[in-house]
Amino acid sequence: MNIVSSVNNSGNNVDEENEKDKISYLIRKLPVLGNLFHIHGKIGKGTFSSVFLATLKTSTNQRKFAIKHLVPTCHPRRIERELQCLQDIGGTDYVVELDLCLRSAECIVFVMPYMKHDRFAEYVHDMTVDETRNYMKALLVALRRVHKFNIIHRDVKPSNFLYNRAMKQYRLVDFGLAQQYTTESNTSSQAETCVIESQPGKRKRNDVNDETGPVKNTGKPIDVQCICYGKPRICSICLSKSAQTAPRAGTPGFRAPEVLLKFPSQTSAIDIWASGVIMLCILSGTHPFFRSPDDCTALAEITTIFGSTKMQQCAKKLGRKLTFSENIPGIDIKLLCQKLQKRNSLHREEDPNTSCSNKNQEKIDTAYPSAAYDLLIRLLDPDHCTRITAEEAINHTFLAD
């Protein structure tokens, strides 16, 4: 959910009419909402909700609130989980709090304090070292809070971590994709390829295991590994297995390798990876950093940084196999960030729309210490088992200074 700090003034009459209709609908379905608040307009929209700016009618200081209206098609379990997260976790350690929840039939709204904030694109290019340190520490403190409840946020990204630059305020929002997880390890005994997905009853030609006829599913465990492993074909043994599912929710560009490889036993480490992508954007002055339209392309982008060997090792631990047409060497993340930061700074210096203060600030404050890159590398560890935790990251040298 991308909540912007000002009401959309696009001038489009159709949009304005739709917005007024939605506000009227909310007040009609929830009269108490109209009794308590002045609803001014829409300030954000996501797949599963819309957010409106409102002020309390009885407030003398015009206290502002964000009213989140969930679309009627949201699954009740999703709504219940988000509500539970806000009630149990919110209100401390930079996690958004819930002031009120109202429901009438299929119409459900969450009322939360509104925080004016800056857009990530406005500050990602010129954050100072101290500002980056404070920003990342606040994000990781919020994630530590969330993970203590065995909850994965699943949608950590800049637009869900609000930042008021002038007031130095932070807030982690939008638990619409949040998921409970267990700390039990669940490893796969047999590797599977992540590139090929099969459906039962399909692709029975060219069965590399089948020389005498189809293999019957007797219900007994198969001890022998099939020989289609790592090949662009699927054997009858693999077709006889039940389909494996894994959560894939999240925003493209911020999904961890274990999500892209469809590993079923995902943990809070996927939030840490996403926070690492945010830090990568800041240290490189590049946003968005990953621009992948699909999971395979996303894996390819990550591989260009970490190399094919490291990614294959990561996939193998997850019971998957990645194949590449050639060996791809990894690159030095520190040198990459410094190169991109320098290139982007030169472009902004040549841009007449860039303010002089920002140009001078960039020249002085963008020399990040080695500790910052060390933290970045640990946040972006492709292996979720060895990836740093939020607690460990908060105590890292770069953030502890």
C-alpha cells in the first residue's frame, strides 16, 4: 500500500466523482464514521484497500487519521490476521497502531493515526550516512518487533515504511499480506528444479524414466531419485507426486531468493532481505534497483550480483536446482554501489531541476564506511539460514555507532 502525503488533485472529473461516491458509500454503510470524522479524500490505493484522509470532528487541533477501507473481496482470514497484527504488535517500535475498527456487513475500515511523510524517491539520492543509519535502525527495530510475534510482514518496501524527514519520524504500515510462521525447520529430502512446473496428467511424452510404460502410483514411498532431475523434461515419477505450493506474496523487486524459488517453509528472513534491498537502493542511489517483471528474471538479476555458483548453492539447500548456460561471476557490492552512486550524482549535478543544496550535500555526505557495506551484504545473504536477523542487525557495528 503506497500512502502519499497529499490528496490526489489530478483534476480528473471521473476520478473525483468516484472518490466522492466511495466516501458517500462509507458514510452510508457506517454512519458512526460520518459522525466522528470529516473525510477529505483518498490518499492511497492498493490491491486490497483504499486509504482516506480524515480529521476528528471533536478535535480542536485538527488531528488527522488514515481510514483504510478493505475491499469486500478480501478473505475474512486475511482481514482477521491484519487486525490481529495491528492490535498485538502496533503502537510501539515504529509499528503503526490501530485506533478503531468498524464493520457493517461487508464494509470494514481500520482507523489509524495519519503521519505526514516524504516519498522515497525524494530522499533516496541524498541521504547522509547518519540519516541512513537512523533510517535502517528504525526499520530493523520495527521488524524485530514484528518477528517477536512469529509474524512475517511479507511486503517490506519503502512505501510501507513511512518516513517524515523533517520530524525524523518512522512508521511500518500495511499488514495486509502478513503471515504467521513457525520456527520449525522443514527441509526437502529430494531436490526439484525450479524452472519447470508440472500439472498432474500433463506432459507424459518423453518420459526419461519410462522405458516399459507408465509408473503406477502404488502409494509407497519412492526411494530412488528420478533421472529427469535437472533436465528440461518431467518423468512419470515426478508427475505422480502431489503439487507443492509455497507463498509468493510480496512486491516484485523485494522478494527473497527463497520466495522466488518457491520454498514452502519461509520465515521472517524474507523481511530482512527486503530491508537489504531498501539499503541497497540508498547506498547505490538507485531506485528501483531490481526491475524484474517475473520470478525467473528476478533470479537472473540477483545472480548477476552474487554469481551463479552462490545461487546454485542456495537453491540446492532449498531442494531446488538452478541451471545456467554459462558461469556467471559475482561482483563486489561495495564497488557497485560506489559506481552507481557516483554516476547518479553526476546526472543530478547536470540536471537543472536539482537544487544547489542537494548537490553540495551529495558531494560531502555520501562516503559510506565499510561497516555499512558489511551490513548490506549480511542483509542480502542469499541463504536464508545464515542471513542476519533483525536483532543481530541492530547490534551491527554500523548501526551501533
